[in-house]
Amino acid sequence: MSATSEPRPATPVRTSLSLSQKEKLSITELELKDATATSPANDEDGDLPAIDQKQLARTIRKVDLIILPTMTVILALCFIDRTNMGLAKVIGMGTDLNFKSNEYAISLLVFFPGYCLCVLPNNYILSKVPVRYWLTFLSFSFGILTLASGLVHTFNGLAAVRAFLGVCEAGVYPTIVVVMSVWYPKFYFGKRLTTVCAGASLLSALSGVLAYAFSHVHSPGYNGWRYIFIIEGSISAFVALCAFFVLDEYPRESKFLNTEQRDLTVRLLTQDREKESQEKLTISTILHTLQDWKVWIFAILYMLCVTGTYGLAYYIPLILNSQMGFTGAISQLLTTPPYFYGFILSVAVSSLSDHHKIRSPYIVGLELNVIMGMVLMRWGPNTGSQYLGLFFNLGSSLVLGPLIVVWAVDNASNHVKRSVTSGLQLSFGAIGGIIGSTVFRAQDAPYYTPGIIVVLCSSFVIAVVAAFFYFYFGKQNKLRKEAGLLLEGQQGFYYTL
């Protein structure tokens, strides 16, 4: 099934619940009520039959059970590579491979050119190839390449493996974004994508504990850092093959939902996207979408965001080791707790953002947390305050990336624009990865002040642009409501602030 097989517009649904009924609803059912409540776009329609909320709640829970665990595990295996590089460097990879002054940074950098170039082509291939075949192929490939990272004996060999790894991983996150945007309506999507990303980051951070155990495995010619890659790469390849049997296609063709559940899912989706155009993903529609300046601004915002995320992910163990004075083993273990905080923060913030149907104020607030965290990390008076800064910084960064992607997808008026917008964002994210992997330079240890300053400036720009979009989109929505201005060429479309 291709990615363009998105549900066709059907009759929207309006829900009507009394106070006594609301009190009986579960958390999921209340969420469904919020998502199906009257919006500005719905106000233009007449009275419509109500949906069975309890049946819909059961259906959404089943969709969550089908989609979220599988996507979280696959993305976690992809993220583990970021954690592995820093940990392997701390426990001897640079010594064994005879790294020169900047070769660790270069080994990180070569991952990103292929990643940048292959994101949009991936989304096009996804429109032609069934999800479970494509995602299984990508996941199995990056598992094998991760394993190969533990078998290399020279810097050149590591750089070559990581270049191919970038090509394979380029398709994983974009595929997850596209697939989830087709399964979930706008104000279900935010919390679930953010939860998947934060859960994946948490699982990848827990790999630090596993890496600590694997690093104690030794054999002639193979020190512990190699087994981090060999064992975790083998696990990734095995899980990818298993995922083939549990990955589902799109709602209308789901093999795990029954007929009634498929119909309800499609009905909810078509309510959310009632007047979308049914363009197909072609070179012409891609080029047309790229003429919208807002698409490029959202891509730049994501690039600036992941500059800090990638930089921290690769350099946290080194910062803990060189700046804060922890041993290599303790540095591995201390990378994990900030990810627990980030996961809790992700679920809380994305739930509130979906509930209030607004993104930009949360993005501004999170960026202020990043700024505070960076200042504490660099200029905190003691190790405790510096480590606290890591919580603020990393925790907020885990929410910001997916939330910016969700905000851009929310403001894409049809499935073609959603696919192109998210693809361009993630391509620019690779550029952010290049910046993040180079601004934290070895010669700047132990404080990495230039990298800290780059992240501070990036956070400030994101906050300012998010505030600008809040007022700009608000003004456009007001013109739509009061003067009938047609937004994005779509009847009933309103921007998400």
C-alpha cells in the first residue's frame, strides 16, 4: 500500500455529550471528545450524527497498541547509534583506531550528507512500497551497519560504515512521521509522535547501561567498545526481522483492526481532513510545495533545534567525563537519568499542547529551558548545578524536536504537503547534525564553550520565530473567520498557532 492511500474525505462527525456523560468517560474518551469537538472549520457544517465514544475509545486504544510500541522500538534502535559513539569514544575507540585531533568529529559528520540527501527520496519511495517492507529493510540495514562499526580497524573504515549508515537511517524517522500522520488526526498526532520520540530516546539512553555491561566483554583483538556495536547491531537486525510480522499498513487496509474499527478510524481521519485535495506525491507537486516560504522556515527551525540535540547526544559522555570529572564507566551510567526526565516532560507537554490545540507557546517555553540549562551546564558553580543543567537542556530538547515537526505537519493542508514538509525538515535536521557534531570540538574540551554559544543562539532564534508565527497565524485565522480569506487553498483550513 502506498503512502498516498490516505482516506478520502467523508462526512465529518460532531459529538454532543452531557456533563454526566463526561464524568463517566475515561481519560482516552475525554481525549477523543476534545479531538472531535467543534472547531472553526466544523462550524460551517450542519448537525451531523454522533459517534459512539466508547467504541471509538476502544478503537484508538487498539490503534495505539498497534502503532506506538513498534514505532518506538524501531526508532530507539536507530537512536542508539548516537549514544554508542560517545560511549565508545570514552572507553577506547579513539585509541584503538588511532584518531587524530578532529577525526572523532569527522566520523560523526560523514553520517549526515547521505542522510540529508536521502530523506525526500525516501518519502517518494514510501509512496510506492508497502510500509512493512520498506521499514523492515531500512531497520535491518542499519542494524547490520551498526554491527559493522564494531569490526572496523581504521578511521577510514569507520567513516565509510557511518556514511552508509546515514543513508539507511535517513528513511526511518521520516517514514515513522508520515505513517503516524496518516493514522492519527491532527490533535492526536502531537502527543503520540512526541511520546514515540521521547520513548525511543529513553530506550536508547538505557542502552548506556547495556553498553556498560557489553564494554566489559573482551576477546583477543576486540576490546569492549567493539562489543557495544556488535551486540547492539545484532539485536537491531533481529528486531527488524521480527517487526516485519507486526508492522501494519494504513487504516483502510489494517490487518489488525476489524471492519467496524477500520471504519471508525477512517471516519475520524476524514472528519479531520474533510476538504483536503487528493493530489498525489509527484515531482511536480513536490516542487510546488517547496515554493511556500513557511515550509523552509519550519525546516530551518528544526535544523536549529537538532543542532543542540545531536551535539549533546554525541558529547554528553565526554562532557561528563572531562568537564564534570566522572570516570568513563560512571559517565556511561549518568547519561540515562536526564532521559527519564525528558520522557515525563514530553508526555506532559505534548498532552497539554494537543488538549489546548496550540504549539508555539510551549516551544517558546521549552527553548527558555534549554537556554537556562546551557547556562547552568557551562557556568554552573559546581558539578551538581552543571548536571542539573543537563536535565533542563536535554529534557526540553527531547520534546522540542518532535513538537516542531508536529507543528509543521499541523499547518500542512494536505498529505502531499505533510510529506514534503516533514521530509524537508528532516533533511535540514541532517544539516543541524553536521553543525552539532562539529561545534563541540576536541580542542574546546573540557567546557566546549563555542558549542554552548551556538546552541544558545539557536534557541533564541527558535523562540523569536515561534513567537512571530503565533501572531502571524493568529492574524491569518482572524481574516479567515471574519473576511472569508481562503488559507492554503483549502476550505475550512485554519492554522495551528
